[in-house]
Amino acid sequence: MNLSPQHLQELYHAYCKTHLLWKRTDVNNLRQLEIPRDFNSSFLRKLERRLRLGQLAEQFVFNQLDTSKSVEILAENIQIQKDKRTLGELDTLLVFDHQPIHLEIIYKFYVYDKTLGTTEIERWIGPNRKDSLVEKLTKLKEKQLPLLYSQDCKLALKQLELDHHHFEQQVLFKAQLFVPYQEHVNFEFLNADCVCGYYIKTAQLEPFQNHQFYIPSKLDWFLEPHVDVDWLEFSNFRSDSQLFLDNNQSPMFWMKSELGELVKSFLVWW
């Protein structure tokens, strides 16, 4: 991967600081795994190829698990196949404090849209409106987690000599949440500590004409804003961001005020 070692460490540290989307079993009875704090603060794995953001998040979790004294990883990214067709994948199987666990790893970015549904859970959606929290929770409950109990998975576990374990199922679901600009959002089930900024629509940009802007690459979505970037003036940001909006993409951007205050946001196309 063409990431410098320092850049990779920065991404890893940012991942580690991201909060769990909920605590305990507050959502759909899905139990969150809380990784012990004794993991190594450095990312020690070697990456052989360029990874998407979600794949990189998995590697960050594996590094945490690998370097924790109370965790043993049994297998990673277990492909479950039938007649040479891939049915799905188990993210990882591990033992934590003598308890075998099947763990699914999720890292998401959601914005709050009060026009959706009637519950807090229903109102979180991807910034491009292509996925939602409800869709992901449904996929976990109906497809990803039940895969462990399929006959084809049992065969795969037998080949790995792991079929004697009785796995408890947990998730590690982290997210960065973005609320509407100048609107209040009530949190009942989700973790308000996941809020990283706000999102705005193009009509709301005018008050920020004296600010500076930066559009990070996708992997840098992990990061908190910092000043050491090539900042854009308002007019350049408008033209650069329009390229995303024209393709129904909502760019993440960092914004710096005249006083040097930094904000992390999405500019949504809808």
C-alpha cells in the first residue's frame, strides 16, 4: 500500500479513538465486544495490498486483538463456500477470556435525517443515501450472523479444526455520526460520543465564505481535522465539491474558521 508508516499509524490511532456505536446490548440484542485496553498502540501488521476503508478497519481490529494478552485469534476472514460459490465470510473467530467468539467488524459513517422512519435507529443513513443503519443491522441479524450455523460453515470449521468450539456471537460496530447543521438530535439507544461533526446542504454554505476548506481522501475519513493540509479558499472548494455533488456523492470536508477552529463535516448532495 502506498501509505507511509507515519500515515498508517495516524489512521490506526484515529480508528482506536472511534467510539462504539452503542454499549452492551442496547441495539437489537447485538452484544458489542469491548476490546481490552492492553493492545499495542502501534500498528504492527504488514499490508501487502491497498485496502478499502472497511478492510483497513478490520486490520486495525486484528492488530488490537493480536496484541492483547487476553485474546487469541483463531482465524480471520473465513470464506464460506458451496459448490465453488462464496456464501459469505466470517470476519474473525477468537477466544477472549476463555470464551470462543464469532466477531463481525463494522465501521460506518452515518448522517441523521429526521424525515426517515419514526425511531432513532431508522433515521441514520449513509451520506450518499446508499445504505442505512437499519439495513446493516438487518443484514447482520438475517445473513451475516446466521451464517455461522449453516451446514456449509460447519464443514469449513471442521476443516479448520475449530468445530469443537461453541462460539458466542458479538459485533464490534464503530461509527462516526454527523448531525444536521444547527439542529439538535436526541440519543436514546446510540452513543452520542460518536458524533464527530455536522452535515450541511449547499444552500447553507454562504455564511462560511471566509473559512478555508479541505477535502480528505477516503482513508483519511478516519482522522480528526488538523491544520497541516493544503487548504482551499471558498470559491475553489465550491467548484471542487461540485464534482462530487454532480455524481450524487457527498464529500467529507474539513473547515477552518478565521479563528483557527476546525470542524469535520459532510456536504450532502440531496
